[in-house]
Amino acid sequence: MKEFGEDPASGLNVVAKTGQFGDYVTDGAINATIPKDEKLDELTSDQAFELLAIRREKLGLEPGQAAPKAGRASKKAVAPKKTVKAGTRKKK
């Protein structure tokens, strides 16, 4: 984990981390993937801020605004089963 300080655009603390799918930069609200040709140790704070700015622009967000959460598909309401009276069954 590497810290870069406060992002001038969002005012949030920027940190580089290693995740399941590779290295990324985050300010707590937005995550931006670090390209594979760049090393985490050689990344400068200006590059980190630029990656976050590009990601915000791609998502159409203002600085400091959080990315939308992924929603789950809602379940359809199931109609209640009709009750059958005990005396209405057909005889064989």
C-alpha cells in the first residue's frame, strides 16, 4: 500500500493498493486501475491523481462524488396461492 496524499480535485486521501485483479488507486470513493505497463513503486502522485480524474470523467462524476453502487435485481412479487375448500374436491 502506498499513500499519495490528498487529491486536489476531491479533497480525499489517495492510496494505491494491490487487489485481486491487479494494482489500483483509490480515494475511498473512486477506484482506478493502474495500467500493467506501470509499476506501483514507480507511480507518482500526479499520475495517481490523473488516473482518478480520467476514471471520474469516464463515469461522468464530479470530484468527490461516489461511484454508483451495483444494484441487485429485485425479485418479482409472487401471487398468493388460492385456497381450496375441503368439501370441493372431485370424487373419483
